Amino acid sequence: MSTSTTTAPAPAARSGTRRRRPPLLLLLPAAVVMIPLVAYPIYQLGLLSVLDFGQAQASGGAPTSFVGLGNYQKVLGDGQFWTVLLQTVGFAAFCVAATIAVGATFAVLLTRVGRWPRLVLTTAAMAAWAAPAMTGSTVWSFLFDTNLGLVNHTLVRLGLTGFHEYNWFYDRWSAFLVVGAVVVWHSYPFVMVTLYAGIRAIPAEVLEAAALDGATTWTTFRRITAPMLRPILTIVVIQSVIWDFKVFTQIYVMTEGGGIAGQNLVLNVYAYQKAFASSQYGLGAAIGVIMLLVLVIPTALYIRTLRRTANEL
């Protein structure tokens, strides 16, 4: 007579399973709400992108037809799409680099100034962060107005007569520069606060030892602070890439829909024009799906970095 024996799970394995289960259960209510809110729009976007769906179909005047990858072929075969994609990547890269530089500079500055200057800088940053994108874009448009703008008036008073009635939004690059400044103005407070919190978490003994060795502020930041902030800095960079790649309001408001002949278009505004201005909803949805696929990479890196940082902590 043979007997079968079963091996019980090791105590360490059982305890590890129990430790992992409660966090997942705590996230379940949020997942029940968030997954449909995210999954259903993505499903509808993907469905619309494979249909011939325009104003006639939206109004019920013509039947909807399945075109498969036809919308994607039209988008990818359009030279303007690739121009807009390159502009979007370049504009996002500029905004991310400038945002990180400005935010990191102010974060270090907050550790060097007194209580009241720190309060003023923090309040100003929070005001910029809290300002709606529409409001901030409108105010900056007035500042750079051709005839009544404070910027042109100030530059002329300083002797730069070439800026008399200068149109900042006529040239592609000056328009991108002004809009990029607005994006950085809206975004740098997040970087500043995040990096400032990370700097304050660095042991004071390490910074004091560097100061005793004669290290300058820049050397201390480059050799000590930045390496210790690398996990947080990585998260901030990836988050900024995701935000700046899908900028819409600042471009649309300040360049009045993408600039002269669409010279300042980015992918979000380009998709809006195709979907609503041209009533080609299928093409607009295809552009949206392409943007989603492009952003999957930095989003995956962001989630991976978050998990790695949590494990390190």
C-alpha cells in the first residue's frame, strides 16, 4: 500500500504571500473605479481609429464603414505628421530640459536662503503651479502682445528698438520659445518641490563634510546631491516627458490653433484639428492611438522606476 505525501509551503513563502496580499486588496476598490474609466475611453478611441467616421457619420447621414488600418496609413503617409512629430519631440525635449534645470536651481536655492525668502519663492511657485493653463497662457499672450505687450515695451525702453511692435508669434522658433517658457513656468514648481524634499532628506553630515573640504555649491550638487537624488530625478524627468509630450492648451491658445500655416503644431493640436476642425474623427483617433503607443515607453519606465525606488526605500 503506497501513501502519498504533500509538502506544505515553507513558512517564509506563506508569510511573503500574506505580506503581498493586503496591499493588493487595498488597491482593489480603486482599481474597480479606475480601470473602467481608463479602459473604456481607450477602447472607444481604438474602435474609432479603424472606422471611416466623419461629420456625415456623426450626424447619421451616412453609414459607418470599417477601414481597418486605413486611417493609420493615411496618417503615417502624410509628411505633415512626421514634421509635427519631430516638432513635438523637440519641443518636449526643450521643455523637459529647461524645467529640470529651473526646478533644480530653485530647489538648491531654497536650501541656501532664509525663512522669509524661502516662503516668498515657494508661494510664487505654488501660484504658478495652481494657475490654470488657459489663464496662464492668456496672461502670457498679453505680456508678449505686439502692440501693448509689457515685454516689447520694456525691451524698447532698454534701447532694443528692433522689438518695437515685434510679433513673437510670427516666427516659428520665437513662438515655440515663448510657449515653452509658459510650459516651464507651469511645470517647474513640481520639480522644485520634489527635489527640495529629496535634498532635505540627504544627511546633513554629508553636506557639511563637502563644505569643509572646500567644495563649491555646483560641485556639491554635481558630485553628492545629484547622485543621491538619481531615483527621484529619474521619476521627475519621466513625468515631465509625459506631461510635455501631450501639451495642448498653451500651444492652442497662444498660437491661435498652431501658428501661421500650422508651423507650431504639436501632436495634440494636430489631432484636434484633424478630428474637429476637419471633421475627420477617425484620423484624429488614429493620431491619438499613436500618441498613446509612443507614451507607453516613458510610462512603463516611470512605473518601473517607482517600483525600484520603493524597494530601495
